[in-house]
Amino acid sequence: MSVIRIAAVALLPVAALALSGCERSQSDVSKPQPPPPTVTVAQPLQRMVANEEEQVGRFVAVDAVEIRAKVSGYLSAVHFTDGQIVEKGQKLFTIDRRPFEIALEQSQANLRQAESNLTLAESDLARAKELVMGTSITQQVMDQRAAARRTAEAAVMAQKAAVRQAMLDLEFSELTSPVSGRIGDNRVSVGNLVTAATSANSSLLATVQSIDPIRFEFTLDESSYLRLLRRTGAGQMAGAGLDVRLKLIDETDFVHKGQLEFVDNAISRTSGSIRARARFPNPDGLLTPGLFGRIRIEVSEPQQALLIPEAAVGSEQVRKLVMVVDGDNVVKPKYVKLGPTVDGLRVVRDGLASTDRVIIEGLMQARPGMTVTPQAGTFAQAVPSHQTNAN
């Protein structure tokens, strides 16, 4: 009897532990589970989008001119401020005009003397023709007077040319701008000797570069060039007149509009690329020669495409993916092939359907296989405010 009592006493702690475990299990079951996380979803936006190529290039002036003197002399005046806008024909420099004025007067005097000699020679020839050949005048004298007249005529022509040259030299003593644009700084101070451009060490006085319009030079690789040809055809000038857009390094969108005006006639053997050039209006002078930019060219006709916010795109090593919510509200990844950015939205070329519900907010709470609570949203919630006009 004592043995049975001892065994019963020994089993009491085990029974107590078992009862306490049952109580904890029942409390865990009765404890409410946290609700599924809430995410914002939206279907991809459908829009007609053309395949585009982006290239980096640099602006160059349509007209870039070095101002050099055509005559030698001492610089007497500068008529512009460094860096100002100048108009075509505007006076820029003046070289001392006095030597050229003296040379012109001397040439005009020589011309008058030559014209006087021609008048005398014509009178002598006319008198000779009135005399009787063989009795009053010989044939030799007749020939001499005719030759004298021709010599006088040639002298007049030479002096007229000398006068025109002197007038040109006097005109060249005032240098004007051959194009409209922005002038650089003055390279020669007043009082210095300026040498003519015909000499080996001619003086560079200034440079003028046109502003409006302006050109943008860039290169296309072979594949981009072929896509451009297939869209526009290999006519007289491939792609000429095609609309292009451009942005500067501090801009977020391609806001500058221009036209493709030139594609070279051969692909470089060293780089495997071909030169191209576009023209842009530049009324405010913002686009400066030498400035870098990024140009965008449409190399295909517009086609239906799907667009999603950039914030909805994730990365898995080298692959891009988006998170979608299926009919059971379960998160699933979809690997996609992306295209260019259009108005703040990213083009999806492959891997996504127009009916997919893409997670655009709450990505940090969503994991593949997790059940979530989706709520409808718009792309404006995932696009920066300055780009919401894409919707």
C-alpha cells in the first residue's frame, strides 16, 4: 500500500506539467494572427510607344569663324565687349586706315595719268589715220601709234585694278563679323601690329560662333544605324528630318526638340560607328558649343507597349523583376525585359501581361508566396510629381 502511494505522488508533477502544456497550446491557438500586409497595386499602363535609342554627344556651332586681318597694320580700335552677342556685318576691329587711304589716293592719281596717256595715244592714232598712207606717213609710224594706244589702254586697266585693290585694302582695315553669334575675348590689344592672314604667322584677333540654331554631333553603332535605316529607308539622306529629343546633364527629361539632319556615308573601321548630326533651335542661347548632352531617336514606328513606374522594378542579380498579386492575393515575382523610360514610366517589353496587378507601393513588406491585402492605386503614387503628366 505504501508503494502505490509513493507512485501516485511521483506522477503528480508529470500530470501538472502536462496540464500546463495543454493550457499554453490552447492560449496560443486562441491568440489572433496579424492581418496580411496591405500593398497598393495597379495594372500596367498601355500606350503607343516607339523603340528609341539614346546616345551621348556634344554641341557644335553651325558657323565657327576665326577673325583674322586681311591686311597688316597697327590695331587702332576694338568695337565690342568680350563675350557679347554680335550681328552679321557688325564692326569688330579697326586697323590704322591712314596708310591705306594714302595708297588709294596714289592709285587714283596713277589711274588719271594713265587715262591721260590713253587720250593722247588715241589722238595720235586718229591724226595718223587722216594722213595719206605712203606720202605723209609710213606704215611703221602707223603701227607704232596703234601699239602706243593699246599700251595706254592696258595701263589704264592695270591702274583701275590697282585702285580696286587699294579700295579693298582700305575696306579690309575695318573687320566686321561674318556671322551672327557670340564672340570670344579680344586676343590683341590696341596698338599692336596685326599681320595679314596671308602670312605664316597671321594674327588671330577673336573667334565668333553662331548660337541659333545649333548642331549636336553624336555616333550610332551598327545595330542602331540599321534600325534607323529600316524605319526611314536608305534614301538620299538616311533619317534626315526625323524628330529627335535631347536632355542636358542636369535635366531629368528630354525637353529639347530638334531634327536629325545628317548621317555620314560610311561606318568607321576603327570604332564600328557612324557619325550623325541633329539641329536644335536655341533662341535663348542655353545650348552652348562643346556642351555634352544625351539624344533620343525613335528607330521604329510606335507600337502598343506596357508601362510601369520605375519604383515597381526590382533586381535579382542581373535580372529585373516586378511583384504581382494573383487571384488568391498571393505575391508572385515576374521577370521582365525593360525598355526605355517614357515620361517617368518604364517600358516593359516582355514578361508582363496587361491584366497583372503590379505592386507599386509596399514592396518592402511583400515577399514571394506571401498573402497580402491589395488595394487599388494609380501610377501617380509611384511617379515623381514633375512626371505625373504621363498618366
